[in-house]
Amino acid sequence: MGINITHPAHDARTVEYWDPQVDNELVCVDVHAETHDVKTFTLAACEGKHVRFSAGQYFAFETDLEGETETRCYSVSSSPLRTNAFSITVKRVAGGRISNWLHDNLIPGTIVRTNGPLGQFIRPAGKDRKFLFLSGGSGITPVMSMVRELADATTPVDVVFLHAARTPADFVFRSELTIIANRLKGLRLYLLPEDLAGEQSWPGLSGRISKELFQLTVPDIAARTVMCCGPAPFMAAARKITAELGVPPERYIEESFDAVVEDVPATLPDTVEDKVFEVAFSKQGKSIQVSTQQTVLSVAKKSGVRIPSSCSNGLCGTCKSKLTSGFVDMKPNGGIRQREIEAGFFLPCCSKPLSDLVIDR
């Protein structure tokens, strides 16, 4: 006689899920030191809700420092198949305001404000799809989420994962990755330190990514979809090398939180169709001229106006600002909630003026 036991936590009828349009607070439930300068923070919804996200996505965290709200984006490093809590893995950056605050202050029981999940760095679906995962430094976090998801799903995979770091001591998740690679058939793991300082015996390759390295480790690279995340120089090199080896642009997918200002002219256009409006920043006491063909952020950056930003295309919400006067044409990509828009907030990175503006910055 069989016995059917259903645990309430796994009954879809009883599980409440995080609503990005309403929920914005998480509580830290665990902190784990990964390396000498990297920590993993595990977070859960304050009301006990489960959090749905896709491997590769991130959350934008808001912190009040010295009277100003700072926002930074951190990718989820845990598996999306585990929804009761999730983890972000953060490297302490010299001079980094938010990363240092998190390392020094975020302990179990601390409440943090966040917006998410956000981002489009998501592994394309397809049974027969072959992947090359590339990550450099702390860029491993969204890729680690993908690897953990594949391990949890226990489905056949064909993945080559190459992670580069400065030294072997800088490899985050080194032990766990070795275990997963030994158990997950179809995953080939390469750890690539640039320098072997402090390592008595290193069994693998070292140096930087190169055309020759990929030809040796991934001879069928042209047949794979490349998922890449890391510092800008690392991704630029990966983009160039994989293209030379036959990977088409549509199968090269990358993620970066480096601030990128749109390539628009600093001077205003002369065409009669364009209108020019004055945009004033009340706290900084500055005003700039922005045309209807330019975003507020692009001109502000080039004019020396301070607005924190990351993605520059409406995804992360880092540049979110209060609009105290005027109207804009905003085209966000998920970085702002509807209730925030109704409260007068907007994203300068994806907004063009429709009138003179006054911004509370």
C-alpha cells in the first residue's frame, strides 16, 4: 500500500511568490566567506515568500549611505530551482562603497531593499544546444547559477566551462565546481589562473584566454552557444576570439554591469524637428540642455552631472531618480516598478525629455 506525503512547502497551492511590483525587502539569513575577499550572502523574502528567477538574472540593491541612496546590481549565484531563498556572491572592491558596506555590515537578520529579478542574460532553451560558459573574476556568479541549475536538474548537458581568475586563490567555488564536474556528466571544467603565485602544484593550464587555448580546449566552439560574463577587457577578448573561431554574433551572449554611456553627440542636433529642453538637477545646482533625441543620462554624464548608473538601458534601475517637474518619454526594460512611476520616479538612462525637467538629484 503506497503512502502519498505532500509537504506544505512544496504544495503549489500554499506557496506565495515574490511580486517584483510590490515586494522590495529581503532579510539576510546567512553569510559565507568564499575566499579572502569574496562573500556569499543568502537572502529570503521577509514574509516567507518564495522567489522565482532565471539563472543569470540579478537584483538591484539599494543602500542609504551618507544621506544618499546608492544602487548596485548583483547577480544571483544560487540555483533557481531552490526558491525559498537565494544567494548573491560579492567581491570586496577597493574603494567600492556598496561592496565594502555589504562585507562589513550585512549580517543575518539585516533587512535590505531590492528590486528584481532583472536582466536578460539567460541561457537559451533547446534540448540539443551545446554551450561554452566563459567567466572572469567575479563574473562567475551568474554562470554559477546556471551550473548549479544544471546540476540540480540532473538532465544531460554538453557544456564546456572555462573560468579565469588572477591566481588559484581567487577561484570562487573552486571545491564545489570540482565536485559538480565529477558528478555532472557532460560538463568539462577548466580553471585558468593568470598567475600561479602561491600554488605549489597546479595540474592545469595557466595564462590568459587566446585563440590557441580555445582551439585546444573547445575544438567544436563554432557549434556552441557562448555565455560570457566578466571584466570588460576579458569580454572584449572573448568576443573577438570566438568570432574569429566561427561563433556567429547571435550565439554570443554576454553580461556586464560596467557603466556604458550611449554613443550620442554631446552637442545638440541642429535639425528643426528636434526640440531642446532645460533639465535642472536641484541638489547639485546644475542645469543641462537635452534634446528630444537624447536620453537624460547620456547628456548628464558628458556634462559632469553625477547620476549612478550601470546598464544604461533601463534594466537595472541604478539611475532611478525622482522627477519633481516635467514629462519624459521613458522606455524601461524592467528596472522600475509601476508604483514607483506613479510616485514620480523615472530612469534617466532610457528617458528623453518632453518638456523642461527638474530632477531631485
